[in-house]
Amino acid sequence: MGLPAPPPLGASALPAGTYDGVCVLVTGAGTGLGKGIAEEFARLGASIVIASRKPEHLDAGRAAMDALGAPVETATCDIREPESIAAAFDAAEAAFGLPQVLVNNAAANFPVPAEDMSPNAWRTVVDITLNGTFFVAREFGRRHLAADTPGSVINIGASYAWTGGPGFAHSAAAKAGVKNMVESLAVEWGPYGIQVNGLVPGLIPHEDMTADIQENLSRADPEKDALQPAMRVGTRREFGWAATFLASPYAQFITGHTLVVDGANWQRRSMTNPTVVPIRDQMGKGPFTLD
Ligand code: NAP
């Protein structure tokens, strides 16, 4: 049977208009889960600012918000660059005022055995996923401290922050840093009215997944639902609902927490897990050679 299916798209546990007049900035909201999160805030009345690098992603995010009738602004932004982040916040402020909610969703990832990982691959993923997440949170915090206004930050994480992630050493290490950062910032900024939480998705397939990630997923059993204790994968709206709850007036006392929305999949461990297959074999790679 598994866990029950969620209510349909368009439903919400929060009162209509919960985010009326509230500006929500979501990094990487032109694709995948970021877009799903932005849509749920938009349904509840938020004005949305989408920050990412590629024009086609910004256009896709804008179209999704237009379809919901939500006010939207897009900002070309590389979260590795503090000046680029400041410009995105300037654009947000000009359009809607200082964002009251930040969803730090943008990240980079691709599977690669650690021994094959180039220094550049490591640096790129850590630079975007860990450094970029901090730089955006820092900009948000500084502007709110200067304005003496409250706010809410949600950093999107991954469950391999706790477990490690074979084939994803760079991203897992970066996400562990992101989770730890939530805990530091929540304590530092609580006195100034800024709530900081983490939010972790389980397997939530979507059409924007990169070719690398799709290929990685395709190596597992095609019946993905059966691989989950919930007997089903997650949906983007369930993840978006969790984000809208965490930043809402009903969750203000929840801070420094990282919430996992994955049907308990990451806890599915035992002394008799399936046979160990080295990551090189899983990825169809031959023996390692120094070249
Ligand atoms: P995705 O579709 O690949 O989206 C990543 C987004 O980040 C893109 O919109 C991309 O936009 C943006 N981005 C990447 N580098 C950037 C940079 N340097 N500056 C600004 N924006 C940048 O990924 P997703 O599956 O939706 O994942 C969203 C979040 O959930 C990530 O934090 C990911 O680690 C986490 N997650 C997802 C899953 C899952 O099952 N999907 C599981 C665990 C964790 P541009 O290319 O336009 O910059």
C-alpha cells in the first residue's frame, strides 16, 4: 500500500493569501524543485523573484509564475559571485521591496567516482552548493539586519549530508556544510528575527533533471516507487508545501532545523543491505588507471 498519495496540485494546508504582499526570492527557480517551491508560494499570494544564470531557465520560471497570475521578477545571477547576488537583491527590492523569504535552492551536481574527480569538478560543486548558498544567505541577512526587519531562510539540502554519498563526494560534502550552516546562522540571526532552516527532498523526479542525474537514476530499478519505503516517489508540490509551511507565521519557532521530506528513504539502512557494488561498476566504468 505505502504512504497515501498527496492532495491534488493546487491544494494547500495554509490559509489562502498567507503570503499576500510577501516577496520570496528563490535561487534556481526556473527548473525542477525550485520552480515547484516558487509555484506553491505563488499560489498563496507571494511575489516571486527568480535568480539564476541561464535566460531559458529564467524565462521558464517567469512563464510558470505568469500561469498562476503571480507577480514575478527575474534576475540573472551566478551565486558564486557576491556582486551578482547583490544586483539580484537590488532588482528584487526595486520590484517588490526586500524579500522576506529566501529559498537557497540552486546547486550543482553530477555523479563521478572520487578517484576520477578533477580538482575543478570538486571546486565547482563546492563553490556553487556551499559557498554560493552562504553568499546568498549573507546578502539576505545583512540587508535585514540593516533594515531591522525579520525574515526567513530555507536552505535546500540533501540526505547524504548525514550519510555521505558514494559517487557524489563533492555534493555530499557541500550539503553537509549547508546543513551545518543552517545551525550556525539560526543561532546568530535569531536575535534579529531571522529564522533559518534546511529542507531536504527525497527522490522527486522531474523533467528538468540534468542528463547526468537522469542517467544515474536510470541505472537503478526502473520501478522507482518500489525502491522507497513509502512505495512511491515524492511530488514537487509536497516539497513546496513543506517550504511554504516552514517560512509561514505558523512555523516561526522552528529554526535551526533541517526537515527531510523523503518518505523515510534515507533511514532505510540495515546490516543486510543489498550486495555492495563499487561505484565504478555501478557507473559502467572500467578499472581505474592513472593517466
Ligand atoms: P535542477 O533542476 O538541476 O536545478 C538547479 C538550479 O540551480 C537550476 O535552475 C540552475 O539554474 C541553478 N543554478 C545552478 N548553478 C547556479 C549558479 N552558479 N548560480 C545560480 N543558479 C544556479 O535541480 P533540482 O533537482 O531541482 O534540485 C534543486 C535542489 O534540490 C538542489 O539544491 C538539489 O541539490 C536538491 N536535491 C534535489 C533532489 C532531487 O531528487 N531532485 C534530491 C536531493 C537534493 P541556471 O542553470 O539557470 O543557473
